[in-house]
Amino acid sequence: MERPEWHSTNVAASLDRGNPLCEDFAMPAGVHLRRARTYRPDPDVYERAKAAVEAMGDGKEATMTAYINAFLRWLVHDTDELPPRPPKAGSGGGIPQGDG
């Protein structure tokens, strides 16, 4: 049985280049405000960075994305302020230091 062009499954399939949409339609699967970038951090550094971000906040401002973007803004001279970071281990808490 052929479905009419306006049928909901045909419309849903065409909304995001054939990719399925998420259930609430607020953010279709595969559709984001910015294109994803891939980098390959050292696994030990990444784990310590995740712990550092978690130690820094309530989850609103303190996200890995927010910290990476803040560092990149500093790197390209959009700002002279680096984001805050937790104290080193051994100075009343903090994040364990790596080998390097």
C-alpha cells in the first residue's frame, strides 16, 4: 500500500535527511546548532579534566564544552580571562595531577 506524500512517516523521514527524529521534536536527531568537532585527548588527561569540571560547578556553567570554548576564546585573543580551575591535589582537595 502506497502512502500519500503528506503521511506522517514520509514527512518525518524528510525532515532530517532521512534520519529519525527524537521523540519530542525539540532537537531532531543529527541536527545541532553547531557542527561537531573531533579531537583525541590523552585518556588520562581527559578523565582528570572531567573530574575537574565536575568539581567546579553546578552543571550550568561548568561543562566540558563551556571550558573548551572558554579556552579557545582565550587562545584566539577574544578574552584575556581563562576559566577558573579547581585547586591542585594536596592543597586542600583538588584534582590529582598526572605524570607530565
